[in-house]
Amino acid sequence: MSENTEVVVLGGGYGGVKAANRLARRAGVSVTLVNPRPDFVERIRLHQLVTGSDDAVESFGKVLGRNVRLVVDTATLIAPAERRVSLAGGTTLAYDHLVYAVGSGACAPGVPGAAEFAHAVADLDAARRLRSALAETPATAPVTVVGAGLTGLETAAELAETGRHVTLVCGGVLGPSLHARGRRSVARRLAALGVRVLEGAGTRVTEVTRDAVRLDDGRDVPGAVTVWTAGFGVPDLAAHSGLTTDAHGRLVTDATLTSVDDDRIVAAGDAGVITGRPFRMSCQAAVQLGTGAADTVLRRIAGKSPAPVRPLFAGQCLSLGREEGVTQFSYLDDRVNALHLSGRPAAGVKEIVCRSTLRQLVSGARKAGSRAVRDDTPDPRRNVPA
């Protein structure tokens, strides 16, 4: 390539880091990654941060190659016609191609009192606040976890293993993404940890107060601390920028991860959705979509047509405390099957998955360079005052 190509990656999660490192390996491609914080967050370990068994943070210097420029800031607006991104710090970044990888976080519950009294685990700051709240709460005080997806299950088990008195309010089925056999293994482990599980009809939360949650069957469940894990949401950046989004705010793309509005914008991770083929929000999907997004950009730079992205899935791994877990196997299209692993072996599998995912990013960083260079100073070649 005779001319330099500027690629901006918005978001430094699993998908964004994977895409940035892959792009930075190509000569003639300059990559800038924009992320609100100066460190990489291992979201799949945030429930461990709550109890202190892991800090869930790694240096970007470890997971980003030195050829990737890191800008610690938040994108506030994308202007596709001008190919510019405005940042909260007051500058703009010009791009030839944009990777939209802003990820997901806790969604607004829409339940009276939840925003005021409930804690989340979906991002680093929320998990740290929850840890502080628990530290200020007597160990014998009851804790309520709302939501029985993987995050809720892992959080409830992690807390119970430390001796907390935990009630898990499912609002429906326990572990809805799991096979019935996998659910039974989860239920047995939670029972062994002393977790009180409320599932089925009547367990939807209708109100959260300072010291309880109210269910739609009229029951009040006491809890000195309430943890809300029911559902995830994405930033409104795409919608605010006039790009086509789905009902959940995710950037709508074709099978090559390209925005249906602009072939210079591709999505990676939780914040994008392929038309008619949504993927479950997960680290497993994000790392594959990050690779796919980078490949789509690189093929366009080379003047070639990008290929459809087809992530393949192996299953769902969850830790149920530090000692046991459940591994739910699936078909390649992410439909679960009856095969599952439980107990200590499954806990080992989950830990292997966490470590190998990080190793993937570290390996990508080495291929793109040995370290990242943090840049808080505007570069006159790439940053223009807003």
C-alpha cells in the first residue's frame, strides 16, 4: 500500500483488542484504540473481583501491541459523512475505517428503586462499588442476587462460598441458557453452598427498597445488599450518531459485520448485531467477531470483497465458587445439548478458558508489537479540536 490507512477502534474489550492487534500487524495501517479507562478489564472475572479472589484488570501494555495507539477517552459522536469521531475530552479523530466495539454493560432495570438501591457487576466501577458495599455490610446480613443468567449464577455462588447468606431471585427459570441437565447440576451446587433459590412464576421483581426486593406474587425478600444481574445493555453511541440499530441499541450489520449504513464502519462484540442472526453476548463471540471485523477491514483496504463471518461455539463455562463449576456443551451454532461437565473438573475448565482467552490477547499483542503506548496528548496528525 502506498498510502497510510487510519483505523479507529472504539472500545478496548475482548473484541476491540482482538481487532486492533490484528489490524496493527498490517504494514501501512495505523490503529488508534479509544477506551474510557487506561487498563483492560477481564469482564469474565468481575464476579471474582467482588469477593477479592481476582482484581479483573490487566495492563493494556500486556494485551495491546506497541503499534496500537491508545487514547484514554470516551467517544460521544460518530460523523460517518466526515469520517470523524468526537471524544468527550474535546478532540476528534479522523478515520478511514472504524471498528465499533463499545461493548455492553448493565441495562437500566426499569424497576422502581433498582437504580437507587441495587448494585451491578457488569463493569469494573460497578463491581468495585459492590465490593465496597459488601465490605461495609456485616457478614451475617442477607444478600439478594436478582437474575439467574450466567452472571447471576456465578455471583451468587461466589458470594455464598465466602459465607454470605444469599438468595437468588430468578424471575423465571434458573439458568435459562443451559440445558435442563446442566440446570440441575447448577441447582445442586447452589443448594450445597446454601443459596436460597426462588424460581418460576411469581419471582419477577417489581420493586427494590433499601433492605428488600418485592416480587410480583407479593412476597418481600430481605437483603442488606441487592445485586442486579438481569440483562445487559449497550451504549447509545450508534443510535445517537444516526446509525441503524436494533431494539436493543446494537449497531445493525450484514454478515460481514459491516454497518448497513456505511461500509467503512464494522462492528465487533456485544454492541453489534448481524441482521437476522443475533449472537449471545459473550466473550466467546467477541474474540471471534473482533478477528472477523479486522479481516473485513483488511480485505476492503486491499480492494477485496469481505467474507461472511461465522463464529463457532463450544459451550458455556461458569464457575460456581472457586471449587466447582459447570461446563455446558453446545453445537457449533450455540444451541446447547445434553452434554455437560460439573464439579471440580468444570471449575478447572472455566479457569483454563479465562487464562487462555487472556493468552490469546497477549499473543496478538506480541505479533503487533511488544507493548502499547498510552497517549493522552492530542496528535496533530490525527486529533483535531472539536
